[in-house]
Amino acid sequence: MEIRFLRSGLIIFSLFAISADASSRFSAEMYTSKIMSVMQAVADWQMSQPDDPNVSDTGWINGVFCAGLVELAKILPDSKYMTEMKRTGERNGWKAGPDKYNANDHTIGQMYLELYCIYRDRAMIKPLRKQFDYILENHTPADIKNEEDRWSWCDALFMAPPVWAKMAQITSDKKYLEFMDREFTLTTEKLYDANEHLYFRDDRRKIERTAEVKKVFWSRGNGWVMAGVVKVIKELPPNFHARDRYLRIFKEMAAKLAALQQPDGLWKSSLLDPNGYPSKETSGTALFCYAFAWGINQGILDRTTYLPVVEKSWKGLVECVESNGKLRYVQRSGAAPRKMIDDPNPKYGIRFGIGAFLLAGTEVYKLALINEKKRI
């Protein structure tokens, strides 16, 4: 917000109050113009940061950022964001990461396939389809020894299944969808707690307990699952045999997570033990906000029940954005709840947290757009 010099003492006082709270530059009101303002600021801040030499252009960290940025670019098709996505794909030769089987190295494909749907350039999906065909020909479960060659951790359900499901939709070849469903089902059978309606992060976490003797369910891990389920459902044919199962998981998790939302609108790093890790955490919250907003937009979640959840979570997220667009309170890369390290001056930014925020913002934007059209 541009602040002009004003003479009124009352206005000067109010401006001082704004300057004392950096996040007050942005409004959490759910109007498209306000949502777009904070999204662009957050995206621009990340794009202004130097490249992290430890982050691969084809790895999951950049893949999640691109998955969020491409959704913003779809709303602003002639923008610098679309240009950046095309440049990234071209720089990567439209290839996934080097580890053929690892779900993390498939994440970047989310952006490639979205761009293909816009430009219909076969070059954008040819290398990825070739890799997936190789996997289908060589991925015999009994022969896989490395656990990272299977979707053995819940984060993987965001990284890979949406890419496989969308590849099936684009090519009209059900073999990609069948593979996705088989692997997703196996992971769910191992990690989904049918009583708690949450996913363990991996096998190791199933036996862990918090200091309060509660099961350990990681916020961002379950955020990955919720967002991944959303992206899979979006691509499923209406008559797909397992569609109801994905919808059931989504609704069960939504009901559980709504009950675990904290008064500030966020979810703590440890879902069942919020006092164990009391700091704010925005990456898991952003993924939940995205999923809830999408569910309302699609008529899958009851608006009256879940709109307050979205409004509170979006407000909580926006309050964590500084005046320069920097998103704070993103838990660093990990595999479990842990103490927050909120670096006030991160050297490279945290790209996956920004990607999650942009996913949330674009879906909240669509929700606001629907409301604004109703008022016309």
C-alpha cells in the first residue's frame, strides 16, 4: 500500500500503527483484488531471491513452487509468471528429476502438464511420458528394494499421483491411472489411520508417541495428502471405480482437520499435540486451506460448515506475510513435527512453502470470484 504524507494527526497515528505491524499491508478480506495483491507479492518476493545451489530445478522443492506458481499464471496468462514457467520447462528440457522411480522427482511434472493443457505442445510432456512408460515396463513391486522407489511416505501422495492421474486424462490412456490407483491404495493401506482419519508420515511414525502419549501426525504431511487427493480427484473420470474412495478419504480428513484448527486459523506442526510445537506453521495450513476451498468450490464440502474454516485459515496465512511479501513460519524440509526455525532473513526463501501458499491463494481467489459474480 502506497503511504502518502498526511497532515492529520489521527491519520498519522493510524499510519504509525500500520508500520508497526508489517503484515497489515495486506488485507485478509476475501475479495479477488485483495487476494491477488498478496499472492503476487509473495510470488514476487520468492522470484527476487537468489537461486539456492542445493535446490535442483527438477526436484520436489522447486516442483511444489512451480505447482503453485503455474496456478497463479493460469489466472494471469500473459504475465511474467507464465513466462517464468515456460522458461523453467525449457531449461529442464521438460524432463522430470533424475531418479526415475522417486515420487519427489515427478513433482515438476505437475507444471509441465498444466502448460501442455494451455499450449498443446507435445514437447512439454514427451520426456515425462517416456519416463512413465519406462516405469510401467520395469516397476515390478516384488523387485523394488529401495523404499523411496515406492510411495512409502505420505508426502509422496502429493508429489507423484497428481502427475500420473493428469497424464492419464491428457492421453486418454488408463494405464497411468491404474498404476496411480494401485500405488496410492498401497500407501493408504499402510499409513492411513482409519480411526483418526489422518496419515502417518511413514512406517517409523506409527509407533511414535508425543509427550502426552498421543499419535504423531505431522501437519504438512497430512497437508500433502489433502492437496494430493484434491489434485487426483480433479483428474478422475466420473465413472472411475475408485472415485468414491478418494472422496471418502477427502471428506473424512476434512472433518477431522476442521476440528483441529487452532484459534489463530492455523494448524500446529503436530496435529494432535498442538502444545508440543506451539509455534505458527504456514506450509501445512496453506495446503489445508487449498483443499478446503477447493472442496467448497466443487460442492463437495458443505459451504456453511467449511467456509469459516477457509476464512480463518486464509486470515491466519495473510497475517504471516510481511510487507515485502515474505511468507514466514514455514517449517523447514523434514519428515515430522519439529521446533520452528523462523529465519527472519532467509538467504534463498523457502520455495515449497511459497508454492503451497499460492495453491491456497488461487483456490480462495476462485471462491471469492464466485461470490463476487453472485453479487452482480
